[in-house]
Amino acid sequence: MACSCSRRRHRCCGRTSNGWPLATGAIVTLGVPVGLGASRAELIRTHASSIVERHTRFLDLLLHEAMPSQVAMLLLQVSAVPRMSYLTRTLPPDLAQAVFHDFDRRVLHTFMRIASVAAPMPLLARMQVALPTSVGGLGLRQTAMVSSAAFWSAVHAYSASLRPILANHAQPPLLERLRLVFQELQNQGVTPAPDIFPQSAEGSMEFYGAQGAPQRLQAALFKQTEAAMAVHVYNGLTPHAKARLSSLRLPHSGTWLRVFPTNVTSRISNLQFAIACKQRLGIPTTSPLPADCPCCHTRNAMLDDPAHLLGCPNLSSTSLTRRHDALASHIAAWCNSVKIPAFVEPKINGERRRPDVDIVLDSGRLLIDVAVVHASSPTYVINHQAMTSAIAPLMAREAAKTSKYRRIADEAQAEFIPFVVSSFGGFGEGAMRLFSMLRNAVEAMEPVPWSSDPVADLIRELSMILQRFNSLASIEGCHRAGIQVRHHQAQVVAALGPLANQQQAAPVVDPLEDV
């Protein structure tokens, strides 16, 4: 029924004469709250909170009992975390920090339930989760941490258009907000750099020039903040943990986190995935975990290095040997699958007198010997600079392998390549050289029968095989201690408590009014 009020603004129904809803103070347009003062600040909080609540259903579905942990983690990385990207670029960080922290807390709790990590999670491990996989993290970037860099980049992308507007104001509120963001970025470790970050917030519009901020400004700022965060994590670790984090910087150490389980080789169980995540973060596989190793009985071995079982000498004849043989056999099987002749050297009395794999390429013959190095073991921490050099432990093993098999390779008129892998997933220089030679051999085939990169498939498959057998070694060690290792989400849920009952954030009042 039509309103009987004759005014242009209908106080009785809250609508204008053309039927549009009437809003005062602030309104959401194009997904962003706009307005002035406290009304806008309150609308920012409620609008952002409603978006976070809409994502709760998605996060709950990742924890469905039919969802493999491997797939859930992939979706958490590529679908859940980027959902707040638009808000980080359009909302002032100081007004939306409470909402961003709430979203980050929900993402972290979802990961903890996926990986069966019991609360409370150590602070440094939580920080490592937020780091990129290239520096040892899990790629679950924190929205609250990157919001300042995102907002700074978005504003200065339009610096050419904003400069004449700001010139007409003696003290523009936007400039005051940029000062706050500038200070926060400095606190996060961003330093002045040409074309990237100015000396002060006052001259930022002129700093980026008439063309505005460079296209990759946000990524450049992210890189600096995450590098500073990685240094902070590293400095707070023990020597064994520092060696682990350094090893995670090796090529492809995080490849297994991005593998979609399309076949048996690329698939691991929920328990194996949880163990792999915990070993990457330096978290005990199960709790309580004995301080002494149940296999070699070294005092405080498990306390100093929760992943000690990946290099325990008493497992070398069982789980660790099976891990080695699985890697060597898969390299030979892959070569034969792409029509490159390869043979696994047979064992005599449980040992091989020659390198593990013999590969015949058109360019010559290759002898490959596989080895897995546990960089956080005392040998490499003390004698091979494992804390500061990711590649040093692998190079030491490569040198030993080359010295052992050089004469055999010369007699066979073959090239010897030591294929050394870190127990945490990274590949050494010899392994990377082999991948390059295999890629060249495949590309030289006429016609090439693959639409994708088969060597990339090999790298992904080897990464998954390594993590699978790492988890089996951990399970065997725990069984020797009389500990049954299982994947339980319910225990984590009980420890964390329901997210829905979290206390509501206090109202936010905006002291600034943006232009």
C-alpha cells in the first residue's frame, strides 16, 4: 500500500519518494561500507563480521568426515584464505583488525582439526603456519598481518587520481590513516626501497609518481613482511629446530602440500598427512611423547628433535630402508614409463655393491644413488652447519657418495649423480640436475606424448612417497614405545571449544573520516 506521506523523505516508512531505502551515516556500496564517523566504523565491523560468518559454513564442510585431509588443506589454502582479499584492500586495517583476527583464528582452528593438532598450539608453530611454503610455512597467510600492505597498495594504485583531491585539504584524514599504516608496515619489517616503499607517509603520493604504485607492490610488501616474520621464528628456535626450518627452504620441500590426490601414488591417508604437517612444524607426532628415543634409546632425542625418528639409526634396517628403496624404485619405474631404459641394481646380502639406479639416455649413461638426509640430527647440526645452510648437509652426503662410486662410474663410462633428499622434503643439487636431464630427454622425444610436464609429475610423486614413508617410520617408532598413533579430530574439537560461542568484538569508533 502506498505511503500517505507527501514529503520527499518518508519518515513513516524510511524510504525516498522513488522507493529507495533511506540510509543515514553509512551504507554498503560495491561491497564496501562508505560514510562518515562512528556510523561507518560500526558498519565496517558488522559488514565484515557478516562476511566472516558466511564463510563459516565452508570451513565446517572442510571438516566433514568424508573430506580427505589432503584435499581439505588444498581448499583451505586456495579457497578459504583468499576470501578476505577484497576486504583487506578496501577497509582501513585499524577498523577491521578485530574481524580479520577472528577470521584468522577460524582458519587456524580449521587447520588444527585437519592436522589433528591439539590445543594450545605453540606460538612459533602458529607463526610458521602463516609463512609461505617457500620459507618453511604452510601457506595459510594471516589476513590481519597482510591487511596493512594490501590497503597501502590499493590506495597508492590510484595515487594519480587522489593527489589533486588531497591537495585541496590542509590536513586530509586519509593522510593520517596512511601514517598509521606506514608505521605498522615498518613494525612488520618493511624498509624503504626504490619504487617500493618511501621514507615517510607524507610524500607517498609523490613517491609513486603519476603512474601510481607498481603492479606488484603488494607482493613486494608481502615478501618483506613474511621474510621478517621468518627471521623472528628462526631466532626463537632451538639449534635442531633451526636446522629443520633451514632445510624447509630447499627446492620442492613444500611440493607435497600442493599435490592433488589423483592416483594412488599422489594420495596419503589422513593420519599420514597429519604426521607430515606436524613434522614440518616441529610438533610431536603424538602426546605424550617420550623424551628418549624408543628405538636407539638416545637421551632426550625426541625432546630435542620431535622428528628424530626420520633419521634414527635403529630404524635404518626397517622403515628407513623401505623409504630409500621406494624412492629408487619409483625413479626407475617412472623412467621406464616414459620409454627411458632404467634398471634397479639388485641387492646382494641386503646391500648394493653399485649405485641404486642405472639410467640409459641418448646422451649417455647415468648411475644414480639415492640417500635421505635428516638435517636436524646432531651430526649435521654440529659438523655441517645445518642451522645456517640448508644445502650443506646434502652436499656433505653428495660428496661422500661421489667419492664412493666415482671409480665404478668411470669403469662403466657413465656419469654418477648422487640423488640426495632431505627428510623434510627438499632436493639436493644432484637431484635437481637429474630432473633437468630427464626433462631434456623427454622434450627431445618425437612426438612428445604428454600434454603436461611429466618431470613435474615425478617430483610430486617422489614428494608424496617421501612423506608416506616418513609417517610410517614415525608410526613404527611410536609403536615400539607402546604408543598407538591415530588421527582424531574430536579431541581437537574438545580442546578448542566451539567457535560460534566466541565473545563478540567491542564496537569500533573511527576517529578519522576518510576523503
